Amino acid sequence: MKHQRSVIWNTLLAAGLTATATGAAWAQDAGGMGGDAPQKAPGSKLERVEIMGKQGDNDLRRRAQIAKQVYGREELDKYGDNNVADVLKRLPGVTMQGNSPRMRGLGSGYTLVLLNGDPAPPGFALDQLDPAQVERIEVTKGPTANQSAQAVAGAINIILKEAPKSSQRDLRIGMGYSVDRPTVSGSFTVGEKWGGLSLSLPISVFEWRNQNEATVLRNAPGLDGQPARSDQRETQFNFGHGFNLGPRLNWKISDDETLTWQSFLQKGQWNNRSSYVRQTLQGQPSFDDDGAYKGGWQNARSNAQWVNHFTSVDRIELKAGFSSSMGAFDGQTYRQDTVQRSILADNADLSVTQAGNYSHLINDAHSLTLGWDLEWRQRDEKRTVTEKGVPQTTEFEGQPFGARIERTALYLQDEWEISKQWSTYLGVRGERIATRSQGNAASLSNTSTVVTPMWHLNYKLDPAGKDIIRGSITRSYKAPELGSLLARPSLSSLFPDTTKPNTELSPDRIGNPELLPELATGLDLAYEKYLSGGGMVSIGVFYRQVNDLMRSITSLQTVSYATAPRWVSQPVNFSKAQTAGLELEVKGRVGELAPSLFDPKLPLSVRGSLNYYQSRVDALPGPNNRLDGQQPWSGNVGVDYRFSSVPMTMGGSLAFTPGYSTQQSLSQSLDQGRSRSVDMFAQWVFSRKVSMRVSANNLFPAENESLALAGGNSSIYTSRMGRTSFNAGVEIKL
């Protein structure tokens, strides 16, 4: 039941999509036909019924078997964004750390990013993906058996453009400005359908230019090991360009058999330049050098899917794919207009996947699915760093390092609409993860097994599903990134001289091939109320118990690449932790949400969320022994007003997180300042085929401040200031 057209089989509703989260919606519709409906005999001929229509985001969310938020074209297009990262930062419960999305305040690796239901390839850049290439975004709060269980905080599934039901030609042209000069972007989508074949070919091109200002105040040992203080002002300018291509081909071989091919290519070039104004306040401080870097990246992915309903109650799905991610960069740092350091690096990630599942429909509202998921992934990287032409570490420079992961998963899931009001999802997934890290003739291997049972239960307070209570008990995990397994050191840029010590706040960094996955046990409860006019109110609570917590710990070590002891930061399985939270969400017309205060016909819509988080790491003393990067609360609010006299809509949004402190280790802490993002937009619809949007992102930019402390005599204060960006675009349906 997708978008413009839905095909409903009388007794194959649950089996038709049982391997995806939307399978619940089909099963519920089937259950609504009545328990006394006559049963078809196995193997008998089914009549086909076609219903033309489109489900809204709330309908998809309400019918989902697990807690899910769905955002379609309206949300994707509203602000005229030219990248998906800007869309995500306004979604309830989602915050952005750089270009990485975070849910429930948890850091990198806890939120699973999916591309068409499969884990996104390494190096996939959300800030370089055009929303015009996306069909919708689905945000789930818990794992399912048929997808990776690496979703401790939840999963964000980015579903690319689907093949069209009819001929399609969409053109978008945009222009933006942030600094220096305007930038241009554009996308074109062509879609065709020839009988059982349908093709969608979206392509987009983009460029960017950004500038950030930063102030860094250091109070730490200097080059001579004695107390030193410094004031450093940075201007960072970055720019680049790239393109995305995402063809999709659907072949309806018969009423029971389909073949789908979906590919994605992302490629671009980037440049980064930094310059500093430096002031010595005390001693002999170490300063960052001016730098100029350039590089490029390329992500390619291709998947094929074959689905066959070979009997009235049985369905098989087979998938296979590969992805390749490559990146390279080179750069120099300068001191008094003389090259100080040269860096040349490249990396490559290659993965091959194969998956499948078999589904059996027990009755109209009950299905079983057995599936498997296989993945092989290899990362290779090489880096050469020289100081004034001399290798920085002769043992490692220019040497290849690699890491490999082999993942084997089996799963079983049971989707059952018990009655018109009760439905449940039971699943279990077992994964075997084997990793190997190799470099400088040393090879280390590690194997772990993760079993993740999960149970989702839904209760409709009324048969129509306007009020729903959802509950989940799940296990999930966070696997170490391949890059964190590589035992190759990266020296401190402030203290590259290996004959001298560095400082605790400016350590060297090294991977850990012996890292184990984190395992989390979770509980989720939520109440959702769907209003007749399209509004929605939701309140939920969650709890996670995390074992084998990974955290980078800095310690003073004697290392092979230096003649003096060095402070080294290395990820380790550190401790246990707990986190819990409260999540509130509301959206709809103000006249529906508060009829006693507003005219029901007032064309003003609001949306907002407020999220409260609390966590505790067992191995650290309180009161700020929270999980790394988890803010105590976050909130966002948005308003839209549709004018009746002119074909125009205006709106804005505010996202905010407060300042907070984190005890990172026994000797180190980090104070993080508040974060604020204000966006506004205006849209004119001139006709059914022509519209225009203008927008401003990061209006009234706020300073992003942080204070890192080590012991009682070392600190680094950093303040960064971004810039407002303006965008204008025209969309034409040819």
C-alpha cells in the first residue's frame, strides 16, 4: 500500500509486506474484513482488487506494527532544503552532531541510518543527499528482526525515490548564499512506465560554501612542559561540489512476481582552509598551524530484490547487493608561510551483502517470517604524514592498515493481529560478528555473538485506531566502527614531536582491535492519539541498560613510536550504563488542538516536541556521569500559516538544547554550551506545476561553546560561530 496506488490481496495482506514494518498495516486492513469471512482454500485462485488512493504520514504511522514516525513530501519540501541533514535536524527527537543524526541524545553509533531498509554504506554523507531524491523518511524507536539490531536509540530509514506509476518529469533549480558568493543546485527526476516496467532516474548536483569563526583559549602545559596560556582565533572556510544519482527499475513479471533494482551513486570534491591569529599569554604554548586541505569521496551502492508469491499463503524474497566507498585527501600546514606538515591519505570500504526471507500466512491477520542476512565488509587505509619532509612515525607512515568484518544473521518474526484492538510483533535475531584488524605484519581477530529478542505490543482503545498504546521490550547492540579497530596511531597536531611528551587534552589517538559490541536491553511505552482533522499527540517513555559501554579513555603510555611517554586516547569497553527518558510530541491545526482558544478554520498549524533524558555510567562518580554527548533535554517547535488571499504559506522552526556537563573519565570532563537553530521559509504555489520557495537556515546564529577540563590545571575553551544561509528554489513539473 504505497503512495499513489495500492494492491490488496484478500488473503495475502500480511505476507505481501511481512519483511517490512508496513506489513502491519496490510494485516490490520485484512483483519477489518471481519472474522467471519470465508477462508480460501490453499492454492485457490485469488481475486485481485485495486484501490487508488494515497495514505498520509499519520495513516502510515498509525498502522505501523512498531512505534514509527513517517515524514513524506510535505516535510521534505517545506523549507526548500538542499540536503537531508537540514531536514533531519527539525524532526522530533532528532538532533544533529556535525552531519551525524542522534536520537534520544545518544552519540554516534547508537542511531542506525538505513538506506531503503539496509544499513547505509560507510562514508554515506547525509549533508550531500538532495531531499528531491527521497520518497520519505521513517523514524523508528526500536529494532525489528528483519533489519539490523544496531539501533539502541532507534533507526532512521531514508527511502529513496520509488519507480513512478505514470510518466514523470520534475525539475528543481536552486540558489543559495552563505559566504563569498552564491552557490547553485539543481535536480531532475525522470520517470517512465512501460507495461510491467517502470523506471525512476533522479539526479542532483550541488555546491556549498561555508565559513566558521572560532576562538580557542588554552590553559595547559606548553612545548617545554611548563604552564602556558594562549588565545587563538580561527577562520575556517570550506567549499566543494558534487552530484547524486539514484536510478530505480521495477519489473512486474506477473501478478505474483516482481524484480527491483535500485542503485545509488554519490561523488564530490571538497576544500578546507584554516587561518589563525595567535596570542601568547603565558609561557611557550603550542598553536595550531594554518592549513589547506583538499580531497574527494565516492559512494556507490547497488541492490537487487526478487519477490515471488508462489502460493496463496507463501512468499519468498531474495536480495543481493554491494557497496563501495572511497575517499582521499592531501593537505599541508604552514608556519610562517613555510610548509610544516604534509598529509597524504586514502581509504576504501567494500561490502557485499546477501539476504532473504520466507513468509507464511497462517490466516488473514497472522504471518510468520524466517530470514537471513549476510555481510562481508573490508576497510583499507593508508596515510603518510611528514614533518618538514621527514616521516612523522617511520614505523607507520605509508603502511597499509585494514580491518574486516563478517556478519551472519538469522531471524524469525511473528506478526499477529490478535483482534481488532490487539496486535503484536514477536521477533528474535541472532548475529555472529567476526572482526580482524591487520597492519605492520600484526593481525588480531575477534568474534562475538549477539542474540536480540524483541517484542512489540499494540492496543487500540477504539477499533478505529484513533487512540493507541504501544509497548516494546527489545535487545539491541552497537558494534564498533571498523575505523576504531585499526591499531594505527594518529599523533597530536599540537605536539607532533615524538621525542617530547604531549598533554592529556591533546592526546595521540589509536584504535583497539579487541573492542566488543555494546549490548542494550530496552523498554518503550507510548500513547498516541490521532485527531480527526489530521492532528496527533504522543507521549512516551523509554529505558535502556547498556553493557560493555565503549568510551575513549586517555592515559599516559610508553609507546613504540615515541621516545617519551605520550598521552594516548583509545576506545575501550569501559563500563555499564543506564539511560531513560520522556518524549512528548504534538502536531496539527491550532483550532483542532485547542478549539476553545482558536477558530477551527484558522489555517495555522503547529508542531513541537519536548524530550527529557537522564543517564548514568556506573564506573564514574556523579553528578554528571551521563552518557557521552547526551543533553539533559531538547525541544523544537514549528508553525505554518497558509494565507487564503494569496497562494502562499509561511512558517518557521526553533530547535534548542541547553548547556550541560559530562564527566568523561575520572580526570576529564566536558562542559557543552547551549545549541540553537532558527529556520524560516515561504512558499508560493503559482499552479499545479510551478512553485517557488525561499528559506533561511540558522538565523540569529548562537555561539557553540565547550570547555574541556583535565585534572585541576589544564583546560581548553572553544567557541564556534556559524553563519546564516539563504536559499531560493523553483520546482517545475514538466
